[in-house]
Amino acid sequence: MGEVLTFLTRTRGRSRLHITDLLTYLYLSLSVVIMFGPVLWLVLSSFKTAAEVVKFPPRLLPYRQETIEVPGYDEPLPLYEVTREDGSVVRLAQVRRVGLEAQMIDPQNPDAIIKVNIKQRKPVEKVVFGLDNYIEGMESFNFAVYLRNSVVVTVSATLLTLLINSMAAFALSKYRFRGRDAIFLIMISTLMVPISVVLVPIFLVITKVGWNNNLLGVIVPGAATPTGVFLLRQYMLTIPDELIDAARIDGASEWRIYAQVVLPLARPALAVLTIFSVMWRWNDFLWPLIVLSRNELFTLQVGLNSFQGQLNIQWHLILAMTVLTMLPITVVFAFLQRHITTGIATTGLK
């Protein structure tokens, strides 16, 4: 722990902070706020009530108005701090509001109705991290079914992506044949094609093979990605050809070389591609929305759209369910993040 603290607090200046130290800390602090600020806002807002979510000016913490149970009233009454004409402040409970006037009572003396101008009162609030949004969202949102569909699509598509892209990268990096570089350039050039251009042709193909309203229609079309082929090819170029030649001399088949020599050495790049693929498939919304129209086949991202009506959007439930959908991605990233730096830093070295 002491070594980590020493590393984090080291400075360029010996006796005092150097200007470069100040600029570095400023840059890093700003980067942390920009990167994690929206996530923090999302998580905290998931505990807010529907009224608090749309409150202006917005507040970071989830405040809720305190209530009190008063004999003679079926529901708890909201508490307010009322400023009297003499400047004193008392706590009163609101019975009802009529225009600019609120009818309030003293909880200790509930028989007398006190009329108060709404400008003279201030709600009594406290920070509450309640699970009401999560419970209501789970009850009105078929979370288990949508989660199962998302897991099936993400895991299957990721495994298929790793298999196809790694085989293509192995061929393009370790085999020498006419037109190899041209094939690679054509494959990379597809990155410039907008997804909206190919949606209609892909949908027609999916319809022809009968994969509408089928999870296969979501899994298969994006299995081969030019980004994945590029990432793995550049990494496999760093693997010495002598290892492959030695395996061939020992009598290993090409499939054995691919499975037992190339793939283990390309593990960091495969881990990076795994993270990318999981993020792509887990967060994909447009293509599943086009292919799937049956509720029992929806993924989590498509299912979240059910909270958005024509006249009313339940933001508090959307935020709570969005936090739940983020948890699996966070777990995958936590397990594989140590491979990201190694995989990206060594990609493209020869």
C-alpha cells in the first residue's frame, strides 16, 4: 500500500509541486469527472422519485420529502418548514393544496387547519437510497426473460466472433498467398460503410432464411467484424514464424497449430476482442429492435424501450433498470481488464 501511495503522490519537483505536476493533476481530475461523472449521475438518479428526476435545477443526491402519519388521515402527510410572519419556523403537515394556498396542520394538534401561502413553506427532505424503483421496475419489467435472451445472444455471438475472426486473422497473418493484402484492405475498408446502409440488405437475407423473430437473426449477422480481424491479425504478426515452422516439422496439423500455438499466444488480444464484442452485443439496440417483435425474445436494451410511451416516459424506472443492465458488463470488464493494456499496447508490433 505504501508503494502505491508513493507512486500516486510522486512529483517532478523535489521540494514543491512543479507546473507540470499541477497540469497533470488537473488533466487527470478533469478526465475522471468526464468519464465517471455520467455513471455516478446515473446510479444516484436511479434512486430518485419520478418527480425528483425531472426537478429543475437538478440535484445529485436522491432527496425525498419526509412524511408523517397523523391520526385521522389514511395516508402519511408531507412535512414542510413554514416561516411565520414573526420569522419563526415551524414544521407543519400539508393536508391539501388549493391554488397558491396550502391547508396545513400541526402534527401535535391535528384538529386546527392552518392556511399558508405556498411561498412561505419549504419541504423537509432527506437523502434516501430506496429500492422502490428497482422493485417496481422488476415487477413491471420481465427482467429474467430479457436477461436470459441478452446472455444467450452476447455469449453465443462473442464465441462465434472469436472463432471466425481468429481464423481469418491467422490466415491473413501467417499464410502467404496471392491477393492476401488486397483481401485485408477490402475487409478494413468496410469500416467506412455506415451501418444504416447495410441494414436493409441484411434484413432481407435474414427474412429469406427464416430468422425473423429468432435469436439467430441477432447472433449471426455481426459475427465477423473487420475491427476484430484487424486487431487479431496485427497481434498475430508479432508471433514468430519459427514457432509455427517448428510445429509443422514436428508433424502438427494446421488446426493444431491454430488451436495450441497461435491462440494461447494471442490470449491478450482475444481478451480485448472479448470485451469489445461483449460491449457491442450487450448494448446493441437497433438491430434486435428490427429483427425481434415478440416480447418473449426481447433483449434487455429492447425491453427497456417498453418504459417509453407516447405521452409518458418513466425515467425513474428506465434509470434503475439501466443500472441493472450495466452490472454484467462491469463484471466482465473487471475480470478481463488486466489484458486490455497488454493486448492494445502490443498490437501491431513486429
